[in-house]
Amino acid sequence: MSTDFTPVDPATLDWAKVDGLMPAIIQDAATLRVLMLGYMDRDALDKTRASGRVTFFSRSKQRLWTKGETSGNHLELVEIRTDCDADTLLVSVRPHGPTCHTGATSCFGATPGNFLGALDALVKQREQDRPLNSYTTQLFEKGPRHIAQKVGEEGVETALAGVVQRDEDLLGESADLLFHLIVLLRSRGLSLEDAVAVLETRHAKAVEKAAG
């Protein structure tokens, strides 16, 4: 069944300007890292929207090509947006495996990204795989109650560091608190992205209230 994942309207795009091939910048939804650049014709865009997996028009193969159709490293669609000139797409994805054919995360090498998003994704993987001798695995095995206790302890230590300790100590305790909070969220089937979404909603309401 077709599902419209995106707010972009293909009919509003300037296909003539790009000779029918729209540049598509692929960005990791969690880390905001740029992963690759591809091209979509109208059929590729329609298939991407309908299937939820990113499909390009391959200029070398001269056909539609769904990323990962051979390697299995597909790109799960989150959202598609267009730029102000309606001639370039920004495609937000959740990558399943490395994006680059070299095995690298990004075709652009060590591109900047949101480390907290990357850490959240790593914790999610740890929760699924439960590798041996991993501190994160030990936390998940002990359950949400124990993890919540750790968050409470780290919160107290962070507060104390903020009052009576050095900046270095405050930063260290803050890092511990953030890590354990991410693990707690994952233990409840939630993500850091979910918490950030709540902040974004609150901010939008505050801006709307101030403007109104």
C-alpha cells in the first residue's frame, strides 16, 4: 500500500530546469550527516514516496535503482523537502548499513554531524545486539528501573558539580547524564529524537504565542 511520507508536491518541482533529473541530497535523519548525492526523475521520486525506500535514476545504468538492491544497505525514507528554487531535494533517511560503496558511512568521508544522534543510534544497536562485555548491555540487562536510578545519580552529581566543582567536572558529569538518559529512553522503546521533538513542539507553541 502506498504511503505518502513527504510534504513535497512533485508537481511543484521545476523539472524542466534540471532536464528531468532532480539532484537529491541524502541526509541522515539522526545525525544530520550528509551521506551522498543522487538524482531522481519523476518515476524515482514517485517510487521513493510509495515504497519508503530511496530510489534514484542511475545515469550509468539508465534505469531506476533502489539504493541497497544489491548490497542490502538501503535508505529508509523519513522526509523529503525541496529548496527555495524547487530544483533540488533534501531527502532525510535512516540508513541501514553504510551508504558508500567503499563501506564508509558517507560518500563524503568524515562529514560533520550531530554526535548525540550518532550515539543514540549506537545505543539502539547495542540494545538490539547485546554484545558481551559491553557496559551498555549490562545496563539494558538490569532493566529500566536500574537505568533510571543511574540517571538520578548522575543528575545529582551533575547538579553538585554545577555548584561546587570545576567546569571540567561539570562537563564530565553532564556527559555521563546524557549517556544514561539516552539508554533509559531506549530501554522504554523511545529515542533522543522523540525527546527533541517534544522540545521542538514546545518551542513552536511558544513562538506562536509570542507572535499572536
